[in-house]
Amino acid sequence: MKSSVFAIDVGYGNTKSAFRMGSDIATQMFPSLTPIAVDDAVSAYGQGIVASRKVAPIRVGGTAYEVGPGVDISSAYGNAGRTLSEDFCLTPNYAALLGGSLHFAGVDDVELLVLGLPVHTITRHSSELKTTFTGTHDFGHGPVRIGAVKVIPQPLGSLVSFSEYGGSRFDRENAHLVIDVGYFTTDWVVANGFTMNDRRSGGAPGGASQIYQRIASLISSNEGDTVSDIERIDKCLRENKPFLFYGKDIELAPLVKQSQAVILATVKEMQNRVGRTADLRSIVLTGGGAALYEPAIQAAFQRVPLDVLAAPCYANVKGFLIIGEAALIRERKPAGALA
């Protein structure tokens, strides 16, 4: 299937994508986990008895990675195939997640691929991403053509989503502070309309995984045994379920409250960069970790109204799609045509 614009937000926690299905925006999401694919999967012999997992082998550089919504979120020794490093976008794991998004959408021809990067890494890595992914690729399921690649700061995707779906709350004449709490990084953008203020915008390592790791440490201390599979903690918090540990159901809400202190360094860095906030119309909070950071951000910016985006996990990637479509329209406009 051909797609004029395909948007992918390869996050540290989850990989999201958005593309057009007629006039509607279709979205999909799966964990950003890339364990090595198993050639002799036992589950293949249980067809008709046990449900098959929705995964696919995605090949990058001669290695097949297991990618998809059904990927295992825990492993025998605590390594589920997640990559947490600032050069994540240059790794084979990133490429496998990108290829998996295209595969599960059934897309093999893209005119414009739109990707996002954290604010503090975009100047270092955007050119390499464009070079790496423009062209024809084979992720193990036939050729995939990508005509061009556009890379934008991640929070701008949420700003565009807010402008599209926020109604009268979006003020084109005054500034908004958009805070994107990801899995491994927290990024923020101060923008008047769609003009980004570079001096007040930034990003830092420290997202939702900080909270998960602190909760794991608290459980380890309380239970006298090591907890390392923070992916399960993430899933339990998103689904509002207790964490199962050796047959014991552990409620996580009290542990979230005990973990708020680890957020303060990130929030303080944000305050220092943003400066005085008297000119802000609102703070737009988005990203998969938005709910975890909301109390600390509200306390830090008490006099500024807070807008928490609906379905914050998809806000960036929907904005990427809208940005890509607008760029393609401008590119196709005949020379000399009126704007």
C-alpha cells in the first residue's frame, strides 16, 4: 500500500504511527522492545489451542528482531530488548521499530516519512536520520520505498495537535509551553503560535522511566528481592492494575507518590530554561508520562493554566502527520501560485 505521508514516533517506551485511511487518521502503537527473534518458537506448534502473538521478524543488518504489539514485555533475566541511550535513533533497534510500524500498517511506499527527535538531540542526529531512511529498504518482507524524510522536534507534534483539536484553548497570538513527558526524556517547547522560542525550549534525560525505576527500587527494598522488569510496572500503571510479585498484588499508587522527588531535578531545569511565565497562555502537557508528572508540573507553575491533552500518547504522532501533509501541499503547489 502507498501512503503519501506516514508519521512515526519511535519513542523509548512505545512506537506510535499515524497515517490516512480515507479522510480519517489511523493510529497504531506497540512497545519499543526488540528482542532477537526466535527461530524455533514453541507457540507455532500450538495453533488452534493457544492464541498466537501479533509479532513479526524485522530484519536490520542481517539480524531479525521480534517487533509488534504482542512482544514479550518481560524476560527471564530482566532484559526485554529496550534501548535507553541518547543515540537510540542511530541503533538497529530503532530501525527495526520503524520497519515494524510500516509492516503492521501494510505500507511499502511512502512519499514523505515524518519522524520526531527529542529537542536536545535533534541538531546532532536529524541529518543522519534523513540520510539513513531515505531510499529503498528491505526489512525482511519485501522492498519498502521512502521518498523523503522530515525530522521535527517532538513537542511540536503535540503543539500542532493542540492547535487542531484544542479549539479556543489554542491562542495563536500568545505563547504556550508544551511539555512532552516521554519514557526516557522530557522535552519542552515555548512557542508563539507555531514559532518556537529556542532560548526557552529544551529537553533533558528523565521521563516516565525515572518513576518506574524508583518504584522498582522501593518494591525491591520492601520485598527483599530485586525488581528489574520496569515494563510491567509501566503496563500496570497505564491499566490501573496492581503489580504482581511472587503471587502478591502490590498497589502502585502509594509508590508513585513516594517517587515524586525524582522528578524535581527535571522540572527545576525546565523552570530555569523557561524563565518567567507571565506571558504564557497555558501549559500543554502531553506524552505517555503526562499523568505521572502532572502534580509536580502543576506545583512548579501554579499560576499558569494546565491543559492535559486527551490520548497524550498519540498527540505527537498525529501532529507529525499534519505537519507532513502541510509540507507536501506546499511542495506540490505550482511556482507563483498564491499561498
